[in-house]
Amino acid sequence: MRNELLLIAGMAMVTFVPRIAPMLLLPGKKLPKAVERWLSFVAPAIIGALLLQDLALDRSSEAPALSVPNIYIFAALPAFIVAFLTKNMMLTVITGIASTAFLRFFL
């Protein structure tokens, strides 16, 4: 039981420290433009990597699934278009959910 608690505490620290450190170390300081620009690409890159992996792999065999039966690829297309045109996260999520539901119902 003690090892499990230490493991949970360690995972909490690994998650907590990188999030709180900038707030403690950089209050009121301005980052260089190059750093701000670089940081602006981190979240889209991570989301893109996670989405591509989820959309392009078969969930049961971890093999590539870039074929017609993979409805998730087709459901993601309208969501990508809405995201690009509106930059609205809520509308993008709703479009993705609605597209998936529509394709599951009709295919």
C-alpha cells in the first residue's frame, strides 16, 4: 500500500510541478517573442499527434485503418473544416460528435 501511495504522489508531482513552475518563476515577466511563438504551436502539435493516432489506427489490432469502414476518419473531416473556419472549440466538438453519430446510425 505504501508503494502505491508513493507512486501516486510521484505522479501528482510530475503533473503538478511543470504546471505551477511557470506561475512561480515568471510572474509579471515577458517571454521573448520567439518563445511565445514556439509555445503557440505546442498544443496544436500534441492534439494533432493524438488525433492522427486515434483516427488512423484500428483499435483492436493497432494496424493502420485508413479504409472505408473507418467512420472516424470521415467523421473528423467536417470537424476539421469547422475548426479551421470558425476556430470555435465547442462547435468543433459538437460537429465531430454529430458526424460520428450520423455515420454510426447510417453505416
